[in-house]
Amino acid sequence: MTRPASGEQWILRRGEDEVTVVEVGGGLRRWVHEGVDVLAGYGADEMCRAGRGQLLMPWPNRIRDGRYDLDGTSRQLPLTEPAFGNASHGLVRWLAWTPAEHSDDTLTVTCALHPQPGWEWSLDLSVTYRLGDGGLSVSTAVRNVGEGRAPFGYGAHPYVSIGSDDPAGVVLQVPAERWVEVDDRLLPVAVRDVEGTELDFRAPRPLGSTSLDTAMTGLCRDDDGCWRITVSGLSALPPVTIWADASFGWTQVFTGKAAAEGEHGVAVEPMSCPADAFNSGIDLVRLGPGEEWSGTWGISLG
């Protein structure tokens, strides 16, 4: 018997929904609602591509040159994005995760992040996926189980499936007041206002010719403290809303794979901090021994 490229497959079911979480990276491989893909995922026998469904810890996005200085010490991470000379999307994307609890509609997976080149701290990571009446929620808890003050940031990388729809007709609403300008290595240069730009999606409108690989912040929140981004105008799905609680002050919206053969998805990525936060310190969490971080995001339909 051969092992799937994405490792063991864990299934959650509730009503007409079925979600698949995988061992490799502990991420979302697929979500099907009434026989239609909610997420643009990948096959069990494929390696995850373009980060889809992956968990990004202990940092999301990129670290310039893989280098950072903390507490008077300089560290060098492996360059996992060699084309741009960056360390990209954390250290747990390809690690094996372990199921801790599994019921029909709920799954908790765990992973131990150990010291390694460029990273000297020990973290215990736990992620709980839950299918409920409101859709899918993803709750993460991180604990420093070693010594020293560990730097930490979190991101998630779901792609909303647009099926065979024309990306230009996909309607996007992002309640963000600011966006991050980047250089040719996709690293932050400045934070700008969306007002008067093609990146202003505070009112819902079609993507048209706009292409996004853009971090946004200044996210307006509802009374429950969550921000909500909606992808709609889809022929096969009701409006899809990605939401996140107060632990997430940033998001990255990526449409670059929307029209690609076999891809057909718009990524909406909750993030606790922007790219290169290990160097800028912007919204970077420092976890002392025994300290914890937690946050919840999710996806709803309709």
C-alpha cells in the first residue's frame, strides 16, 4: 500500500459538508459542500502547491534574506524562496502533524516545533478544525515550552474555489483601509491608503483587470470583533466569507492563481503580522517560557 503524498487523510462531516485535513502540514486539502468544491485544493496524491490550505508558523509571508536580529543576536534561516532570496511561510508546512482528537465534525491536530538552523525555540502547536452550522472554524493555540522569548506570527492560506468562472467577474469585498506596497522581492516598502486606488474593495465590486498579491490592514470589524472578507458572484457557490478574530490584524489577498489551469482560486489569508515582521517588529508576538498565543478564523457560506 502506497502512502499519499499529503500523508494521512482526516475527514470531517456535517450535513452536506465534508472537509479533509492532511498529515503533511496539518492543513486543509479540500472542502466540499453539496458536491461542490468550496476550496481550490489538491489531490491526496499531490504535493500541496502554491501554499493552498497550509498553516504558516512561526511567521507568515516572507523574511528578507532569511536574516533577522533579536535580542542582540543575528540569525540565518534557510532560503525557502530562492528566486527572491527569502525565507517563506514559516517552518511547519511540510512537518507531520498528529491527530489528538477526532469526532465526526471536529479534529484537533498537533505539532512540536523544535530548534533548528536559524530558529532556537520550542513551541507546541495545536489547531482545531470544527464544522458547525456557521461553516468551518479554525482555532490555533501556541505555547512556548522552551527557554527564551520566541518570536511568533501566524498565517493561514485557504483558496476560495471559483470553479470555471471568469476571474474578472468575481466580486470581492475587503473592509481594509490600507494596503502594503512591496518591492520586486515582494517585501514591504510602505503602507498606503486604499482610498482612490484600484485596491479599494471596501464596497463589493468585481475584480475586473485588478490582480492582487497584496497585504491589507486597517480592517474594519463587526460588533463581534471579527473582520469579514467576502468572495461572491460565483456560479456554483453562494457567497463565501472568510472571517478572523482580534488576533488577526492583517490579511493577504492573492488572485494570481485564479485563472491558472487546475488552480481557479482566490486566496484570502488571515495573518497576525505582515511580511518581514521578524525584522520590523510590526505586530510581532514574543512568547516567553510558558506563554501562549491563540486565534480563530473561519469560512462561512451564504
